[in-house]
Amino acid sequence: MASEMDKAPEALQQLVADTDTGGRQPRGLVRHLLFAVALAWALFQYWYASPLPFALGFGILNDTEARAVHLAFAMFLAFLAWPAFKRSPRQRVPLLDWLFAAAGAFAAAYVMLFYAELANRPGNPTTGDIVVACVGLVLLLEATRRAVGWPMAVLALAFIGYSMAGPWLPEVISHKGASLNRMLTHMWLTTEGVYGIALGVSASTIFVFVLFGALLDRSGGGNYMMQVSFAALGHLRGGPAKVAVASSALNGMISGSSVANVVSTGIFTIPLMKRAGYGGVKAGAIETMSSVDGQIMPPVMGAAAFLMVEYVGIPYSDIVKHAFLPAILSYLGLFYIVHLEALRMGMEPIAQRRHRPWRDRIVRNLFGAFGTVIVVGALYYAIGAMKALLGAAAPWAVGTTVLALYLFAVKQAAGCPDLPTSIEDASEGGHLRDTWPTVRAGLHFIMPIGILVWCLMVEQMSPSLSAFWAVTSLAVLMLTQHPLTAFFRGRPVAGTWSEGGQAVVEGFHNGARNMIGIGIATATAGIVVGGITLTGLGLRMTEFVEFISQGNVIVMLLFVALTCLVIGLGVPTTANYILVATLMAPVVVELGAQSGLVIPLIAVHMFVFYYGIMADITPPVGLATFAASAISGESSLATGIQGAVYASRTLILPFIWIFNPQLLLINIDHGFEALRVIAASALAMLLFAAVTMRWFRIRSRWWETLALLAAVVLLFRPDLFMDRITPEYRTAPAASVYDVAREQPAGGRLVMRIEGMTLEGEDRSKTVAVVLGGKPGDDGRKRLADAGLQLVPLGDALQVGAVRFGSRAAKSGFEQGWDVQDVQVRTDRPSPHWFYLPALALVLLVWWTQGRRRRGATLPPAAGVRVAG
């Protein structure tokens, strides 16, 4: 089946190719070679993500070897797929590019080909090693210029220059400096530079998730999600805009590319939005904002989300949990914004549903919702029972159950008409298709996504292994869906297998092409990280940011957000995240701790990630904006400015979760509290959109806007008011730390104040917190040790004796040799959520007053009253 991208006009396909997959389209034998190499890369990554190498004892690679192979494929394909300049030939590959491709692939694979020799001479490279490293670094920069853009190449070059020019720089940023040999060794022959964490995550995790998204799009899953969105929302005011928001959210679950998301959904939704009355600029801005937000939509978030696993040190399932509510709130806010736009502009629906009695609609919706919950719950407990009762035979039983569900889903789809391939054909007899029959027509597309979520969240598998099983199930679906559909419809099965096989091969190829730029970008980001570790720039950044912010957390966060947006003007979101997270995230945590504010590390990384992806919108270089404006035919600058205006109404969220981590589902004790937080945050997001639009039920008066804004603050930050009444923590002596640790719930935070001397010789005090594993009642000393923290008694005092490298304690800011001042224990104060009640009262007051005004405006004039005109 054709992917959504194949339906786009040729110019838009070329735009996406120039951005994501490579703009060169050679012919003849070279085209087949390019296809074969990309396919071989995808098959290698599929093998590497699978458990087969360990099961068969064949093809086992360590991390460094896998990274080398990954980069070798990316370098080879980058020079073949991207022309050197706009005027370079696109139908053939020049001889120089062949030489660059071969030399780049060899240099990238060098650490694998000569792994044993390099291991035997650490820190003592030969002349050959240095030559290869020099050639490899130069070719990587050229590949970056082609596939990622010149700003990223210039940034990497600047860090190389900074690494070597240290002694000649101004005192505030000067350092000892590195020789050419040392710099090349650090960057190319160790895992501190190019072959560092970023490239490792790209090789082990990002590729297989991108592959999953490419396969799902090729299978027809992208079209299915758009059809469901249109069937559910197309009949509403501003329906096309709401479809754009919903379909982009659904596509964002499986795609981490903003530009591809804009094109695959925007080719349908932007023309419909223009027809509905939004205008080309607003239509493009709505689609851009919707598609960019898809990068924070679990379970398949943008590539940078997988890097958080390494930088924050928590499982990907926790990343998904923390990102869930912000993603929902962001889309909810945007959904309400387009709704208010439709109300303000007096729009009417452009499509109609079949008329059904309201009781009928309620019963059908309740049946669908409760039926889904019952089926998912029954499946969860049934699989749990199989694992408990059947032991080693459980995988066979679970596999049989999944197969039966798949056959049932395909049978349901076979009983429905085929889904149309565009929104224009989504109506029947002048009316929209009903939602449930549309859902049934592609129910089997949900299964691979369900398998991915199950493996990640329930089985707690690694992200790469989870994606492997999801890709495997999706490949089986693509191979069998057409033959099974024909079988259930009583049609000949012969001839239906080839379509699925071709779709699988195309999907694997597309996944590899989508990964070229990401592989190059993560390798080049390693140069930036290597420059930071080689020169100690991170320590200087703390002093610099502290000087800029003067210790004010708000100013510091504004500086970080601005840095993300500025760097993102020319650098992809993945590299933007790596750079800012490496330099800024530890600084924010450290300076927050010195201010007495415990900021969870994941909150800072999510802050950086969110503002990093916003750079895809902001003019003048927002790539997603270029794609949307190409579809709408409007100015990219005007579209970008309007998109930034829409985005500004959700940019408050990262600041909120820094000060109220409950938005990331942190510090929530039970399910009912989670429901309260989710409901209050959703209402606050809607109200904030209404405040910024100055429109609730009708246009708001100034005092109504202020009342709604007060309600937003009460809902988003109830702790701000409760802290004025009674403190959240009480002080306990340092000696009680083990007793407090023993009583903490599983996943609870132990908060301490510590003091000591910094490397610069300054006495400092800061508040730090570490997440504890285990369960209440376990030995407190052991729970601290598991978190990487060892405390040493010194008379009546306690001192931080050891902090394990890379542990939760190390990432939380604990310093070896510092004294523990005291322990902060949560008090039994009333819940801050009581402040939700006055917020609701304010909302109801505004709702009532605007309702009275609206009714007064629509009442006919009283008898005997003369109406002018």
C-alpha cells in the first residue's frame, strides 16, 4: 500500500527528501545499489535489536562495534543520497562522491575493523590511526553539511577549534588546550566523542523505532488514523483543523519527524482548513504546531527522547509516563484554540453526520468506550494468569491469544468497506462515515502499537527489544492482511501476497533512508559532547549561567529556553537536545538546588526537549513551517509567526512542570490523586487558551479574563498557595536519615540539605533529593546504597562518603565529602488540591455571567420596543 508521503505532490516529496531522506534520485544500477545498501542497513539493525544473536551465538557485537557499523552505513549513504550543492547532479553520483562514500565508510568502521589493535595501544595512536581519524572527522563534517545543514557542521567545527585553541582564548572560557593528536584520538578513537552515547542510542534504539514508524505508514496505518480522526471530528465547527490536531497526534505516536508529519497529514487538512475559512496562514500554522507536538507524543517520541534514557538514567517506560500528560495537555490546548478560532470567526461545519437520536449516540459511545476498557482489562488479566499458571509454555499461549485477536480484527475489517485513501472521499451519500465502522475497518493496525506499549510498559523490556517485537508483528501484519482480507471476503487469495511483501521491503528501505540524517547528526553531536568533556566547558557554564541569572530560577529557565530556540534555528532537534542538555541541564539542577528548589532531572530534560522541538516552528528557519507553507501557498514567514503565536499558548507548560512536577506524574501517591491532577491540568490548559484568546463562551471582559487567569494559577500551582499557609517539609536531624529512608514509599524521594566546598573553594549549601527503590520497611542504608549513595558518620554528624558514578544520587547533585545538614520530611498538611475548589468557583462564575450575556444577546426585542434600523 502507498504511504501517505506518496500521495503528496512531487515538489513536497522533494522537500521532505531534501530534509529527511536525501534529495538525490539516481537511475539504473546506482539506484538499485542505493536501495540495496539501505535495505542491508535496516536488516542489520533489525538483527542487532533482536534476541537472535544471543540465542544463536552468532553475530554478537559490542556497543562500539555496532556504533561503527551504524555510522559506516550512514556515512556511505549520506554521500550517495545527498548532492554536494543545489546545482550538483541529482540523477547520477559523481566520482568524487563515490570516493567520499567509500573513505567515510572505512573511516567509520575503522574502530571495529582494528578493534583489537586499538585496544592494545590505548592513548598511543599510530600515524595511521591519526590519518584515519583526521579523514573521518573531515568527511563527517562534510556529510553533516549535506544531510543535516551547515549550522550543525559549523557548530561542530567551532567545538573542534575551541578544544585546540584553549590557551589563546579569553580567560573566562580559556583552558589548557589539546594537541591535534589528542583531539583526534578523543573524538574518533574513543567513546568520548563521535562514538559516544548519542550514536549508541541511535544505533541501538532510534533506528528500530523509526523503522516501526516507516512500516506502519507503509502498511496504511497513517491513512487509518486520519480517517478515524475525520469520521470522529469532521462534523464539528472548525472540523478540518480539529482533524489536523487529532490526526497529527495519532501520527505523532508512530513518527518522530515534524516535516514528514506535516506533509503526510497537511496535504489533506490544510486545503480543507482553507475551505472552512481559516485562511492559508492559520491553516499552515495549525498543521505545523500539531505536527511538531507529535515529537512529545508517546510511545514513539522524537529521537531525543531515547537519549534521555542515558542522560537521565531511567527506563524509557518512565520517559513515556512523564511525557504522557504534557503531550495530552499540549494537544488539548491546541484543540481548544482552533475551536475558539472557529467560534470567533463564526464558522459552520463543512460536513454532516447522519442524524441519529441523542440517546442512540450516547449508547454507542458508551458501549465503545466501556467495551474497549473491558477488553483491554480482560486481556491484561488473562495474560497475567497465563504467565502465572503455564510457566515455560506461557509464551506459546500468549502468542496464540495475540494471533486469535489479530484474526478477529482482520475479519472485522473484512466486513467493512475499504477505507478511502483521502479525506475528500471520506463521505458516503453526502454524510461522513460513522466513527465505529471506520475504527473497525482498521482495527488490526492498533495491534502493533498495542504490542509496543505492552512490551514497554507492562513487560518492562528495553526500548530496542520492544520495538523489535512491534516491528516483527507489523511485518507479519503487512504480509498477511491482504490475503486474509481476501479469504474472509470469499475472494481468491492468489496474487495478494506479493503486495504485502513489497510493502515490507519498501518500509525497511524507507526506514533506513529516514535514519541517514539522524545517524549523521548524532555522530556530529558527539563532537560537541567530546569538546565539552575534553575542555571542562560544563563547569564554566555553571558560573556563566549563575552570573546571567544572578541565582534567579525564572531568569535561568528563560535563558535556557531562549538558548534552545536560538540553537534550534539551524540545528536538528536531536542535536539541539544533546547540546543544551549536556551544557544546561546539570546547571539548572545545581543552581535550583542552591536556591533550595528540588528540580527533578527529568523535568529539566523535558523542558529542554520541549523548547528544542519548538524551533521547528519559529521563523525564519523552521523546517516544518516551510513544508506547511509550501502546501498552503502562503508566506513561510507569516506562517511561522502565526505558528509561534499558537505555540506561545502552550509554552507555559514546561515552566509549570519545573515548579509543579505532578504534571509529569511525579510525587503522586495514588490513582485518585493522579486523576485529580490530570483533570485539573486539562481544565487549566483549556482556560489558559481561553485567556490568551480572550474568548470563553463569548468574548471575555477584562475582569472575566483576570478571573480565569486566577483559576489557571490555582489549578496549575495549588502548592504555591498551600506553601504560604503551611510548609510541605519539616526539618529532621541528619542522624534520622536511615529511618526516614526506610519509611519512604517505593519510588519516593528522600530530600536532604547538604553543605560543603566547591571546586572553586566556595562554601555552598544546597537541597538535593534522590529517588529510592525497594519498598517501605526495607533497610534504609541499603535503599540509599542502591541509589548510589553512601553516608559516613563523623561523631554526631553525617558526611557523604561515596557517590557511585552515573547513579541516581550522582545525577541528583550529591557531592562526595559534603556534610548532611538535615533531612526534609513531608508534613501531614492538607492536600494543596483543596485550592481546586475556589478555581472551579471562579470558572462557574464566568460561565454563568457569559451565559447570561449570550442569552441576552439572542433574545428577541420586547413588545413595544422600537428597534433602530
